[in-house]
Amino acid sequence: MSYKNAMDAINLKMPKKIPRTEYSAQNHWALVQKVTGITVNHESDKNIQIKASMAFEKAWDYGYCWSILTSRNTLGDFRTKMGHAEYASGGVDFSREVYCPFENVEQVLNFDPYKQYGEKNSERLVQEFNEHYKEVCRLHPDQVCTTGCYITMISGFIEIFGWEMLLEAIGTDPKKFGNFANRYADWILQYFNAIAKCNAEVITVHDDIVWTSGPFADPKWYRKYIFPNYEKLFDPLLKANKKIIFTSDGTYNEFIADIASCGVNGFVMEPTTDMEYVAKNYGKTHCFIGNADCRILTFGTKEDIKKEVTRCINIGKNYPGFFMAVGNHIPSNVPVKNALYYNECYEEMAYR
């Protein structure tokens, strides 16, 4: 029923049980081992990890699999590396590598993505998206699976330039950096054209357009150079009758209406974005996923956790497209007992 509940929610057909998804919990190996009974950790064989993650997702009744193909790897080696803090179990993602291929802001403002990254073979791109989607479906057979793009616009800028060069460029000459944004959209469009032709019905579109404090640039700049390009990128998806689920970290309250007007079908949000606002204004026309706070799971009491799940369920239960999720992931530092209690609360409240 996980797939059906999730697809019903995406199609705004009120399922009896509120569907759910989570992020990172399936790689929280202490939690996975506790739930599944499978001995697994960050050093386990990859096949054991996959088996354990699949069993965990089934036990926790995941209905939606957030997945993308086009990411930082698409950019090859010509991109900025900003290092990475320890996040995953065992600290396997920790990196001190810091590198930027740009020496000054003029190089950023004049950068040509087509010249650096090239034109892609459209048939090959479609094949790659289909292969990715097929593999995701194999690994997550009970879920609504997706493929999609991580580096849609601003997330692409972050990967290419890093935050320092990006902020210096947009602060130095917002118009010229806007012209770069238009060039980037022309380049990334070839990926969206391919996604439109692939077999996936539901598409994940990711773009970290804000900070936790909100927009990092003048909102007028977004409305001149980002959202018109979203319309251009999403147009082939909409013409192909794809469902678009949009994701951004941070607090993007100010841009909910702008993003909705670009044609998306759903929102994925972290806890700082106002889910109650989304529900009241778009809950009858859009699905929405979130937005419990992992900080409460990490540091809170049982009472705190139950209160947080209750908050989310009370916001979402009267709207057909609501999915339960911890909006900012369940990483490996969340105490196992707290994660288990969170799941108990969800299961107690999930049925309408």
C-alpha cells in the first residue's frame, strides 16, 4: 500500500493513511540494525548495506523515494570543492579538500557553461535517466520513485563557484551574474528536455535557493533571473505530464508563490519553511512533504517528539497531498531510541 498511498497523495486523492518518506535514516546503521535485526554498519559490504536499507524502508513504510541523477558529478572536476563536515555514519563523508578553479570574480561573471561542459547527446541523456530510474525502482519497489536534477540553477552555481565567489559575483554585478544565470539555464535545459522524455512519472527538482535566514540576494534578482528560467526548464516536463516535486533547503517562505506559479506539483521543505502557510494556501492543489525537525529528535524528550509529530500531522491531515517526513534528515547522531519513538508516534497518528 505504500506506493498507492504515495501516488494517491501526489494525485491529491486523500489516502486513508498519511504516506511518509525520510532522508538519511536508511543509512543510520545503528537504527537500521535495531529495526531490521540485520548486522550492518558503515564498514559492511555494500550488498549488505543495500539489503538492510531496503528492509528498513519497508519496515518504516516509505512511500516516496527522493532521488536524482544530475548532480555535482555532472560537472566533472571543473567545480569548487568546499570540504565536508562529518555527517554520515562513521564520518565517511568527511573531507578537508578545498579548491576553486576561479581566480577572480571576472572569470565567474564571464563563465560559459556550454564552453566548459559541452553539449550532450540527447538520446544518451534519456537513456541515462531511464537507467537511473529503473535502478531506483529495483531498489525501492514499494515506493513512488523519481529521477531528476539537483543542480537546477542556484545549486549548480554553488557547486561550480562555491559560496564566496558566488556571493562576490552577485554583489559586484548582479546584472552580469544574471546573464550568467541565463546562460546556465540554457545549458542545463538539455537535461530537463531529456528528463521530459524518460519513463519516470514523478520528477525531483532540487535547488537550494535560500539560507535558513531566507534569500541571500535581493528577491527582485530571483524574480528576474531564477523563476523565469524555472518556467523555461519546467515547461518540457509539464508538457510531458510529469509531476514536479520541488525541494529547497532553508527558509523559502517568500518564494512559495513564485515557485508554485512555475508549475510545480509539490514542495519538499525543511522545518524553517512554514508548512502551515503552504497547507493553507496550496494544500488543495499541491502535495507537500515535511517538516518535522531533527533537532527535536536529537535533543528533545519524548514529549517534545510527540508534540512535533502532532504539529505536523495536525497541519497536514486535512489535505490530500501531505507526506510525513523529518524535513532536515535523520542523521546518525539522532539517538536510536528517539528515532524509534518518532516512528511510533507517526504510526499512531498516520490514519485519518
